[in-house]
Amino acid sequence: MAVSVSLCRFAGDLEMANRAHKTIQQYVASARRFEEFLGHDLGEASQESVRRWVDVLRQQAIGPSRLGLHYAALKFLYGRTLGQPDKVAWITLPHAKAPLPSILIKAEIARLLDGFTSAKYRMFFTLIYATGLRIREASLLETRDIDVMQKVIHVRNGKGGKDRMVPMDTKLYGLLRAYYKHAQPARPWLFASMAGKPICLETARRALLCASAASGIGKVVNPHMLRHAFATHLLEAGTDLRKIQVVLGHGSIKSTQIYTQVAPSQIAAVRSPLEDLPG
């Protein structure tokens, strides 16, 4: 089945909305499945057709997170690309209970970073831990984003198309300067591939998996775990939750508050009523 006009417009609108590349791929794949189910262009679907498709999805053995992806794709498709919001207004996105993030302690971070055989990837993930950046944000950093005078790194076009700044202390700047002098990546990138493009995320993820295996910490580490560790370690050090929210780029303080549930020092600081009993 040839790619329809509606699908092409859908993909273009997602890019314009600054959705992540992986999200665009997933949404378009979901819409393509629906179009195959319909047998005609997405723009010609009735609300009843959408309801039948949702029933098909609900009967499949998929979790709330995956189901929510399909629903979100439909809502964007008809609410924004096709301008037919009434067809999906009745859809309610499922809310999956998010598990608490797995947190690496500082000793595990040190062993993990020592597990890299490549100086480039060691510096790349050191930066992510030191700043709490998302992996995509770190991959797109340019040399102009390093602000030595203000001791910050400018994050341009982060998640949701938002700009922000993250702190850069003296130690991090020294490591970045030494790395850059040695690696001399292709301009303007701070981390570049052999082809002169931004560092390949899949290659970086593989390097992280190899480093986690070599470190012997007994955990399979993904990039977001370093971001979680950054936030938790800041909280344990007494950093204000609001400041952590701003640095992480969270739109709501609720997203940041989850770290209060996984920081041991925060839990240990709770005074038990047993302490107040006589005797």
C-alpha cells in the first residue's frame, strides 16, 4: 500500500512539533497500521471506524504504555494534522503506574565510567551524569553552547522545543577542555561521529552497555539512569527540588518529586514517632 497524503502530512507535522525521531517513527507506524485496517485514506475514516480500531487495539495483549502510544498518535493525527478533533475527542489516554527509577550510587557511577575503553564515550556519559542532560540533548551540543564566563551549558531545542541552561562546574569544564583538545571533533559539534555528524546515539548506547558489563556493577545501564542518578545525588546533597526541576527541564514539579521517593537520605530524614514515646 502506497504512503498516503495524510501519512506524509502527519510525519511532517510531528517533525514541526519537535517530536523525537523515535516518537515520529512509532506514531507513523501506528497510523499506517490503522490505514491498512481501514483500506482507504485516514482522512476518510468515520468516528465509528476509529472506535472499531480502538476496540481492536484494546483486545490485543499490550500494556497501557503501548496502548497510550496508539491513542496519542490518533489524537495528534485527527486533532492537529487532519483537523477532525471530534473523531478522537472521546479517547482517554491510559495512565500506567510508573515504576520508581533504578538509581546508581556514586561508587557505581565511578566504576561505570572507568569501564569505557573510548575516551569520547567516557566523556559523553560523564557529561550526561554531570548535567542531567537527555542523551539526545547531549548529542546535539555545539562548542558555542559551552559558556565559560557564566559556567553553564546552553541546551538549545530540548524536549518540547524548549531551551534551558545546565550548570558546568570547574571540574567538568576541565574534563571537556582536555577531551576536546585530544579528540578535535568535527565542528561545530562537541561530540561528532567519524562522518562529521553528531555522535551516533545507537553506537553510544552500545558503548554504555559494554562499559556497564565491564564495570562489574551487576546492572544493565541505560542513559536515562545517569540522568536519574544526577537528580537523586543533587537531592541528597541538599539541592532545592525547584532548582533540580529547572535543570532537568521538567515542565511540572510532579515529575521531579519522584526523586524524593528514591533518595535514601530523604527517607532516612523522616523522624519516626517511636522516638517520641517515653522510655
